[in-house]
Amino acid sequence: MTKKRKFLFFYLTTGAGHISTARVMKECLLKNNPDAEIVMINGFDKANFFGQLIFEKGYYLSTNFFHGMYPLTYDIAQYRFFQTGMLRLLKLHTTRYLRKVILREQPTDIVSFHFALSPYLSQVVKELGNTINLSVMVTDPFTVPHCWFYDKTLDYLVYSEQAKQIGISLKVPPEKITVVPFALNPKYQVPFTKDDIVALKKKHGYDLNKKTLLMVGGGDGIPGAIEIINRCILRKANFAIAVICGHDKAKQTLLESLKKLNPWLDLHVYGFIDYLDELVKLSDCVVMKAGPATLLEVLSCKKPVIICRYIHNQEKGNMMFAVDNKVGYFIQNPSKIYDKVEELLNDEKFDEKMEKRFSALRLDTDSDKTAKLLLAK
């Protein structure tokens, strides 16, 4: 009798990409093996004060508020001596917690979705006799931080040949790195027609005769949104605008006030929502940050992007992927972003140009292939 497969998915809440990838893979695994059990676990328990401070709170503050701090930390963290020091700092508490969880859950398989957890999981699995399949899913698609490949004995799943070459340059054996399709939320992979777009515009109250700009920046909203909207007011924008503010209540309140003061402006303001896929599909152009999950979701829906910010080096490859494939632009200045939006949306050949560019873009998003690889171990 074949043993029932039980997977533990370990993640950290440093950005949305890690946990969103884990959720996608959970759905794919259950689709391919309905009898499997998948348990999602935060790799840092509540008592892991230093781990949360460094990797969760530190990441949030440095990428959203103290922008100069992250590039410095990122560049230092590329060196193995720094990585080793950080691992030693958190080793005792983290390995004890992970061992406790693994012994309690008795998994057949473990997948790590965060580089900070992989070396600890590797150590615990070895101590327990190497009877558990351990894989690492690298969630940075292109410019992968070196710390992902700290342990050269692990099996890595990466999204691109570029990522694989980084691992090989760090002495990971090529046979230990497998290139797999991008793990995307299935909602973004459902084909949609022009009639579907009309239906979505009616559902959400958008003018059927206007182009639509979407601005989205993850849980904390999009930088420069207020300045872009002020530009829309000044220039009497003839397109609809949707702004996702996420958890930024102050920005949401201010934008709603601007909407009331300028009732002619076709502005739609949202907080945190669970139907972003519908707004992406009804839009014509998206202004966003270069987070990998959202960027690939938008591009899979064949919507051009204007990237206003990327996280130092880590997300540079994401930005370059969009720009090099001519389906995106990198513009930081809010005034110039507005100018580019106006240029694109008022171009009579816009749809035709985008259709040609996206037809040349090859995005493999069949995560069932990855699920089958994991199940074959």
C-alpha cells in the first residue's frame, strides 16, 4: 500500500510572494493528488523575537520606509560570512521549533518557500535520518539573492535559466537545480474575452467607452499615487483610474476626498480586496511595483505595466524582464508616469501593438508540472 503523502509548506511573511506561491502550489498538489495532506506553517513561531525582527519587521520597514537600509543589508547579505553569522544567531531557537513541528506532523515531504528557513530544515531532516523529501522553491524569478543557495546539497526549483545559472555559479551542482513554470494564482490563468471585460466593467461600475488605468502596489499601496492622481486632475484625464491602497488607510481616505472634490474624475478607490484579478482583466495598463507574483499575474493577463519602483537588485530582474520584452516601462517620476499612461491610452494602435508584443512573450505558468515533480520524489 502506497503511503499517503503529507507535505509541510514552510514560509515567512516577508512580502506576499512567499506565501502566495505556497498557496498556489498547495492547490496544484491537491489537484494532482486529492488524497495528499498539505499543512502551511510559518517557520518562525511567536517566541522567535529576533527572527521576526530581522526578517519580517526589518524587511517591511526597510523596503517601505527606510529605503537606504535595504540596499546596504542586501549587498552585505550576498556574502557567505554574513549569511553564516545570521544563521548562527537564530539557529538554536529556530531548529528546536522546526524539529518539534516536524516530529509532531510526521511529513513525507517538506517544501521551503524562504531562504532563511532552508538551512535549518536541511539540518533537522539530516538529524532525523534523511527519510523526508526536502525541496526549496525559489520565489525570486530572475535576480536571485545568493542566500537562497546557501546549502549546496538541497534540491532547488527555480523559475528561469538565469536563476539556475546563479545557483551554479555558487557551486550548487546543476542536477540539483530544476527550472519549473511560474507559480501563478489560477484566477489569472483563466482565459477571458472582450465580452468578459465588458461584463467586469459593468459589475464594478466602469465606463464601457473609456480606457482604464490600474495602480496597485501590494499590501501597502502604490508609491506616488497621490501625485499621479493630482496630475490626472490637472490634465483632465479622459480615462478611468482604479487605485488599490491595500492597508494604507490614510492614502485611501485622501484619494476618496479627491474623488469627492472632483466628481468629474472617473476615479475608483479600493482598500484591501480579494478580486484584484477582475480589476487587472478590465484594465488597459497597470502602474505597479516590481513584486514578482503581481508582475507575472498582470503580464499573464496581457496587460502592459509601468514599474515605478523595484527592491534593490532583488527585483531588478523582474523589472528588466518586462522592459526587455517590451511589455513594460520603468519610470519613477509620477509626472512622467502620467505622461506615459496618457501616451499609451490615447494611442489608436495601442491594442494592436500590445497584442503583437504579448504574442511574442512566452510565459509558462503550468504549475501542475511542478506539482508532478514534487509528487514523483
